[in-house]
Amino acid sequence: MPEPLRQRYLDPARVVVVKIGSAVLTRDGRLHRPALARLGAEIAELRRTGRRVIIVSSGAVASGLQPLGLSSMPKAIVDKQAAAAVGQQILMAAWAEAFRKERVAVAQVLLTADDLDHRTRYLNARHTLQNLLHHGVVPIVNENDSVSYDEIKMGDNDHLSALVTLLVSADLLIMLTVVDGLRRGGLDGPVIPLVAADDEVSTHVARGKSATGIGGMATKVAAAALVGRSGVPAIIAPGTRKGVLRTLISGEEVGTLFEPRTRRLDPRRRWLATATRARGSLLVDDGARRALVERKASLLPAGIVRVEGRFASGAVVRICDAAGEPFARGLVSYASDEIDRVRGCKGAELPQILGYRYVDEIVHRNDMVIEKS
């Protein structure tokens, strides 16, 4: 890939999220402090170029294994929560020490899916992170594993890093791992330097993961796709390579760059598209789908053919075609039982059916994001 193409994405990047995997930060189940010291120095160097950096750091659970007498990653949620509770303070102490040598202050920020699911808490998290950056602090973000459980977990830190990238409107996501990048055909092929926005990469995704990791290449590719749909580039690169961040930002061909879509979503639609969990689905007919996608129309009750799930007014729902394929998301103006009663009807009939009418639109255009045209 010609260097100017990379520099087109990297040179303007002022706010960068750097996700660092457990396998980069640990060795034999323990935190590898020389790795943190090296990466701390590299991130401090990156900041001296005028960039602001947020770290999404794995390693808390792995750091807690030895103090709890565990020899491998636990399977039980309660054991993972205990390891995270013990390991998080070990991890933060190590990061604080690494950055103390660079005279850089750090802050711990623990998030759960609920923090990003609710609009007010989402904005509070956004303002906190932006204010820390404004004051020259490096936020170190992790999921609050000591209280998260399967039903509300974000899943892995690759996904979390994508959500944080969109939360703060960052310009670039870098995911540092122990592999050199996405390899053609899987583990043994050459590194693919560039993935265009519409490239199909599933045949190149190896399914393995490290002993202390949760994700793997599949979750990194998914994270790159998530930020790419909102217009943000992502890079998967080898975090064990000395000077990797300096090399990347200079535009050299290291790792795999995922090109984004050219269109960047505004913050509200970005939240609708990525940070919230859909509470149900509205299936619409072909005419309504065309109106939403082609004419940028609002969703009216007449176009709805089925309601799936139970949800309240103001919930985020998937909007699907008649076959159940999602193509949009939006905030509903009515609860699921109300929508089920008025589906297929005209807006003027709402008062007769419900006894009241808030608005004519089930989902207003301003509260909708089209994900697939």
C-alpha cells in the first residue's frame, strides 16, 4: 500500500484509542512490567506529537490469577469477577508506574454495558473522558468485570475499544496484539496491509485466541468494522514490536489498516447505531423500507407488519424488512403493545384505536439511523 494512503488517515488523527491485549501485557499468567514500561514510553512519545491518547487495557483478570492461586483463566463468572477485582488495582498500579517515569498522569475508568446503553450515562462517560484528555491525563479504560455478568457484558475489550472510540469521537483505533495483523487465508499467509470498506475478510479470520484472551482475530475484525461504519479507520498491529506506535503513525506499512466509510455519523446517530442494545424489532413491508432508505422518511404505523419483543416508549429497536433482516435502528415513540395495536393503520386512526395520539410517527427520521441500504 502506498504510504500516502495510510498518512491520509493517520496524519489528521488527533484523538487515538489504543487497545492493548492481555497477551501483550502478560507473560505466564503474570503482568509483564517491561511491556507496560515500553508501551508507556511509546504512548508518551505519541502524545508529544500533539495527539491525545486513551488506552483500553486488558490484563486485569490475568493479573489476578496468581494472587487467587489460579493457574489458568477461570470459567466461572464469580471467579472471573474475583480475579478482576484483585487484578485491576495491580494493573493500574503498573500503568501508573510506567507513566510516572514519563511524568504523565493516568486515570482509571471502568465501564459497563449499562453505562453506554443509557443516553444520560453515555454522555456523562463521554464528558468525563474528554475532560481527562483536556487536562493532559491518559484515561485507562476497562470493562468493570468485577460487577459485569453475561447478560450485560460488552463481551471483550476489542468491542469495548470500538465503543470507546465512538464514544469520544476519536479519529483512529489501534488494536495491539501478538500477531502481525490480518493474514491472508488465516494464520500462515502474508499480512494483508489494507482492507477496504467493502472487502469480505471472513476467509482470512483465524479462530484461535491466546490463553488469557477473550477475543481473537474475529473480535478485532468486528471492532474495526464497527468503527468503520461510523467513518473511523482502525489498525491491527503487533504490540510486541518495539517502536510499533511510532512506526505506525509515521505511515509505514505495519499491521493491517481497515479503511472506513467516508461518511461520519453525528454523535447521536453513532450512539443509536453502536452503543445501545436493541430491545425488540419492527418488521416493515417493502414500501416502508424503500421510504425509509430512499426518501429518508419517518416510520409510520401503516408500514409495520409485525412487532417482536416487549419494550417501552423511547426504547431502541431494530427495523427489519419483511424477512426479518435488520437494516436500521431507531427510538420508538410508542410501547410495543401500542405499536402492535396500530400496525398497518393510518396515523389519523391512532386516537380511535388507542384513545390518544402522541405523534404520528412510530420512529421519527431524526431518531433513526440506516445501517444497510
